[in-house]
Amino acid sequence: MTLNVSFVLAALALAAFICPLVGERLRVPGAVVEIVAGVALSHFIVARDVASGSAVATLGGLGFMILMFLVGFELDLREIWGASRAPVVMGVVLFAVSLLASWLLVGHVAGASTIWVLAGAATSVGVTVPVLHVHGWMGERFGRDVLMVGAVAEVVYLAALSVFGAGRQGSSLATALVGLRGLGFLVFVLSVAALVRRLRSRVPRHFHRWFRRDDPLEVGLRGTFALLFVVVATAGFLRVPTVVGALLAGVIFRSVIGNAKAIIERMTSVGNSFFVPLFFLTVGLQTPLRSDVVTLAPVVGAMLLALSVPRLVVAPFLRRRGYPWRLSIAGSVSLMAPLTLLVTTAEIGRDTGLTGPRTSAALVIVAAISAIIFPVLARVLLPHRGDEEQARVEEPEPVGVS
């Protein structure tokens, strides 16, 4: 490792320590501050030190894989499958309405490309969770409803993004090959899940060590990282996007272990302490504020409208579930900042050639702006759970859909 790289990593580690503290002070997500800090540091760090293939970029890519693995952790498919139909259907409706609005605003009015139209339908709960947590709604029925709607819309968006990437292969033969590789990868992932379940039932005493908090060898973390990289390596071998591999690795691990709090907490701690912040910092470093990005200002404005207005369709749904209008609107506003998925879309587009540097930079800018405006607005609207005067939630009456 050269001295230059050592200094760059030292600067980024210091920024990773300071940024969440600044974000907490400003009441904006720490990831936004990390992206902005990366943009600022790009004026002082030599471009070749953070270019593709460099040590810093490789560590940032590792952070991206861990981030998507953690996103997969959040998507508890068993919970979605066992949930009442109303939030699940609402999540699908939310994606459909958002996609239609994005097609009208971003595609038709602003004249943007298909990747922009799809990005306008992105919904994720990465920013929603801390907003609900701060105001005491995590674990409450309202919080579960909002998160379920957002999680379903997030799953549908990721599936649509994967299909869109496969459909850009050019010829029908190439598209068919992509489909076969994807099917083969899915079979592999399901086989790994079945194998882990079988081992867990056959050797429960040894498998229990995976979940211990006080294991000096950290067998659980080592096994989790082994699972992650085996799945990601197989995805690379089959030419499936590594982001899909990392995401599915998280999904199958969550489905296999259930809600194993200890290992999830430790894995999240390892990722969020350095690797995930390093990813957001490198996104900023690789997204300099170029003058030609200004020409995309109309598209950026249309995107912000597409990310906000359609989400209000969730408010009548929540009101019908028995919540006051203010609480219902706050819940819909909390879903207007898909920071993780917009950055993910920009990264996938950059890696696959679906987007150029200018479009990727503009998508990151939209992600940052939305993650500043909408969470702040949601916190203004969202009452604290303990405030009985402002946050009285009535028991919902049966609505015919369970």
C-alpha cells in the first residue's frame, strides 16, 4: 500500500467518524453527509487514487456489497408472505402508481431516458426506519404498516431493475442466456439455503455457536462473510450482477436464521462502522460536481416530483387503516427518500454502462436532495408516540381486506 493510499484511507476513516455526528446534529441521514463530504474531498484527493481498480475503490465496492447484504437482511420474505394482504397489495400499488407518474413526469414531460423513469419509482425504507425510530413508532402497528408497504415496493423495484438490466443485452439470444444464467443462479441460491437449513437441523449444537455473542473466534461473522462471498462469487461466474448476489445472500440468510438478533447486530455493526460509510464517501469522490450536470436540472426537478407526489397515495390507505390524517400523511412522506436504491441504481448503471458519468452524478444528487428534504418534513409532521394529544390512534374497523 502506497503512502498516498494510506493518507486517503486515513482521511476517509476520519470523515466516516465525523459525518454521522454532523448528520445527527443537522437531523439528516449520515449517508447524505458522507456523499457531500466525498464530493468536497474530491477536490483534494488525486483522481487515480479513487479510480476503478484502486485500493480505495475496491474497499468501497466491498462496502457496497455489505450494504446490499444488509438490505437483504431487512427484507424478511417470510414476514411479507405471512402479512395481511392489505399492506402487501398497497406496496405493489405504490410501485405501479410511482412508475406511471415517473413515466409522465420524468419520461414524457422531462424527456429523460428509461433508467430515469424506472429510478423515479424507487422506494426503500432505509431512511424511513430512523425517522420512525426517533419518534417512537418502531414496533407499533403504524410503523409496521408503513415499513411493510415500503419493503414490498422495494422488492418489486429491485426485481424490475434486474429485469431492465437483463433486457438491455441487445439480441433475443443474449436476453435468453441472461435469463438462463439468472435461473441457474436462483437454483444455486435456493440450494445453499436448503443446505444451511439441513445443517442447522442435523448439527444444532455446532450451529448454535453461529449466534453466540461471546464466541472468541466469531464463527458467526466468519460464516456470514463466507456465505456472502460464495454467493457473490457464483453470481460473478454466472455473469449475474454482484449487487443481486449480495442482496439475495442477505435474503436467504435472513430466511434461514430467522430473527437472530445477535448475528444481525454484529454484522450491521461491522458494516456500518466503516465499510458502508466508505462506500458512500467513494460515491461522493467519484461524483464530482460537473458543470454539465446543471443541464439535467429539469430532470432532477421532475424526479423529485415523481418521488414525492405519488407516495401520497399511501396516506388514504393508512387513514382507512384507522390512523389520523396527519399521521397518515407523515407515513407517506417518510417513504419519499429512496436514498439507498437511487445510489444503487446509479452504481449499477455506471458499472453496466446503462448510465454515463453525468447521469450517475445527477441520480446521486437527487438521492441526496430527497434524503435531506423529505425526512425533515416527515419529522415535522410525525408526532411523538408518547404525545397523546397529537398522536391518538383509533383502533381500525374491518375494511374487508385482511
